[in-house]
Amino acid sequence: MQHCLERGHHVIVHYRSSREEADAWLGQHTALKKRAHFLQAELADDPAGIIRAAGRLTGGLGGLINNASLFSPGNGADAEHLRRLLTVNTIVPLMLARGFAHVVKKGWIVNITDAHCAAPSARFENYRLSKMLLNEFTLRCARNMAPRIRVNAIAPGAVLPAKGDEGATFKALAKNIPLKKTTSIASLLMALEFLIDNPDVTGQILYVDGGWHLTDTEHSRAR
């Protein structure tokens, strides 16, 4: 939200239950407040309806960023956990993208996936499966929605510590990353700008991870 507002875009912020953090930031940047719009809804209930409601807030849509995600441990033995992650991480972004393409004549979509979803992971198998499928949907949507809609994805690496991690585990990840460092928010924003601005890029999964996706299976189990 913040970066897109600062670049001059109108931004529709979807939230499920709380917008306090966004309101607090806008309270310190009042000049940008008029271009920020809020939409409260449960994502899984009616994705197409959310897109229609968003369009009514500003009179039209130009882009969609699918960044809502669930990240929690679980594997194929827990079918309910897999269903929940597939719903939020995969099916909802696909339904939002289809709803967007239905009402927008020309625009772009950026999905947020994960740089480390291909390698096996006994602990986070369901999460990684959901993001792998989102990668596949990104490529198929790019083909099916062309030429009106460009569809790409950003696959972030290690950006922020997980809940309960005081930082030591997160910092230790750097030794297994080819560039020997974790990923900054600034790098993700540069990737987003590139995918928004370049009219000839579609069907790309842009890894912003210091090369983490290149590491072997054993290293990938650190997460």
C-alpha cells in the first residue's frame, strides 16, 4: 500500500478484520490518504464480488496484487490443513484474477508466491504445494489472459523472521543463500515496480531471494 501510494497510484486495501496499522500510517501521511480506499471482506466467500466492489470504489481497476497468504506447518496427512492453505494461497488468487480479467479491459496482475516451494519439506509440505500450484496458475493465466492482462509473480526469499523467531534462526539462513544475505523489502519493491511498469513482461516468476531457490534439498529444509 505505502509504496504504491507514494508512486501516485490509487490503492484499494482489502482487509479481513483490522485496518489499524494502515490507518496509523495514513495518519502520518495525510496527503496520500485521499488515494487510499478500504474494503472489508472474507476473501474466500466471494472473490469475484470483491473485485466488483473494488472497481466501484475508484471507478475502475488497473492492477491486482495477490499477496494474502497462510504460512503454517502441515503435510499431506492433514487433509483439512491442505484444503485451508489451497483455498487461501491458490484458489482465491485464481478467482480474484479471473474476476479482475472479467471487468478490466487492460491491466496487470502480480501474484506473491515463494522462492523455496519446489524442494521437499516434511514440515511445510502443504504450504509449498499451494505455492507451487499458484506458480502454475500464474503461467497459465498469463497465456489465457493475454493480450489484455499481463500476469506475473514475485517469489520472495527469506524476508522476515517467522513468528516466535527472535532472529537467530532467520539470520542463520544467510549461510545457505548463494548471495549470503536475506532479502530486503526494498528489493521486493523494485521487483514490483519492474513487473508493473514493463509492458512486455508476462508469464514470469521473478525470484527475489539471493539465489536461495538454487540451493539443494538438504539446505532447503532449514525452513
